[in-house]
Amino acid sequence: MSDRFIGVDVGGTKIATAVLEGGELSESTIVHTEQGSQEALLEQLGAAIEAEKTADTRAVGIGLPSIVEFATGRILASVNIPLHDIPLREQLSERAGVPVYVENDAGCAALAEAFEDGRMRVSHLIMFTLGTGVGGGWVLGGRLYRGPTTSAAEVGHTIVGRDLELGDHGPADAFPQHGSLESLASGRALDRLAAEAAVRYPDSFPGQRRAEAGDVNGLDVVDGAQHGDDACRWCLEVLGERLGVGIANAINTFDPDLVVVGGGVSTAGELLLGPAREAAQRFVLRGIGTRTEIRLARYGPQAGVRGATLLAGQELEVAP
């Protein structure tokens, strides 16, 4: 018999469940996320674990778009799912009969990127996930870094573009804050750039798409850029440069071996990453990051569930 670890990746629209056994990750089982209530989603998670559990199951890892108090597995707050102030680890461990570990979903994705062939290959890694918002995860010294209370690594809320001249701090904003990486380099930010390009360049791909469909978004930008449209490439260049400032901050702070960029916006590939690398190089202090590689994430939508299974195995090893 071999150790069996269950991974669950929870998103706003779908839940993916997979099993890591003998170093092999199974195909994911996908269901739509139950958004009706906290109780309904909790029941759905319990059922998903039970469907995969066998006598060989050692532990379960769950990645969620949430602020997690890791030591207790309590969900403090969530984005796009109805889990708030709930002892998720305790409740699911009791139901499953095996240890359940709960982590932020971007942290799980970062852990997946640090592993290869079942072994930790990169001990210092910073991950940015660009989707509707901007998330991230830090693997430092071969383990996910967490603050003393939560999973930390909320890189989307680092401020990269705010003007505070003459002491004008301005009023407190709702999150994402004005000038934050999430406000400037997320999928929503790319949507705004698409709309701007459509107005500025009415004969461009986004301009024509808006004229035909009445709207234009970031997906259209990626499509147009891959077909050589200059206005779409301008949008990705602007977004990439903003991301590059965030990457430079991470390199200046941690001097990592690797920075990886994932999430839906990363499908733009080098059209996004090229400008990001160039911007990062301009803002990194000389002598820092001399060995840092900046590349796209490898696992795409599979990263979260893969990382959740790895989380279960890694945390079980150090459990008292």
C-alpha cells in the first residue's frame, strides 16, 4: 500500500478534487461550487473528500481563496466563496477521520511550482497569480512561508503606484487600494485597459470588438495580441510593466531563486512576461536577484489541486 493524499482546490465557480498516490496525480473531479450558504459549501467539501477517501488516505489538503489562520485552520475571511469565521480544519478533520490542512489557494499553487517529480526542487520561490485579482505565495527555505497568524503573501495588496507627495495621503480606500498591484495588474485592470484601447484606437482589434459586441475585455486583448494587434500588445505591455514593479519588490525583498507568474492572465505568455522582466530589471537593486529566473507557471489550472495534495503530505511530515 502507498500513501494517499487528497487535494481540494476551491474556487468561486468550481471545486477540483484529485489524489496524489505513489507520486502520481490523478485526474481531477470537477463540480460547480455551492454558493448558496456556508453550510451548503461545507457539506459539499465533506462529500468531495469522502468520495476520494480510502483506507490508505493519510491526509487532506484544501486550497481556498481565503485568509487562513493556519495553526487552527480557521477561515477568517474569503473572496468569492461563502466561508467566513469558521473552524474549517476542525470540522472537516472530524468528519473525514484524517488530518485536514487548510491553506490559501495561491500558496498551494506556489508549493506545486516548487516541486517536481515529487521532490522539492526550488527552495526559494515567489509566485504571482493574475486572475480577477492578484494573489501570491512564498516558498522560503523549502516551506510555504506564513506569518504568525495567517498565510500572509497578499502580494496583490502591496502598493506599487501611489503618489504621497506633500503629505497628501488621501482617504482610506476599499480594497483593492488605489495604487495596489491588484488594482493595476489584475484581470480587472486588463479589462479597463481594453476599454481604454477601444476608445483610443477605434480601428484596432478591441475597438472593432466593442463595436460588434458592445463590450471588450481582457480575454479579447490576449486574443488580439496573439494575432499581432498593436493596441492589444500595448495593453499587455502596460500591464506587464506594472507587474514588473511588483516582481522587483519581491526580488529586492527575498532574492529568490525563481519568480513564477500564473493565473488566467498569464495565458498571454511572453507578451506579458517580456515587459514584466524588463521593468523588474530596472527596479531591482544592483547585486540582488543575480540568479533569479522569472518564468511562467507550469501547471495552469492544475496547480491549485496539485499543491493541495503536496500541502497534505508536507504538513503531515512535521505534525507533532
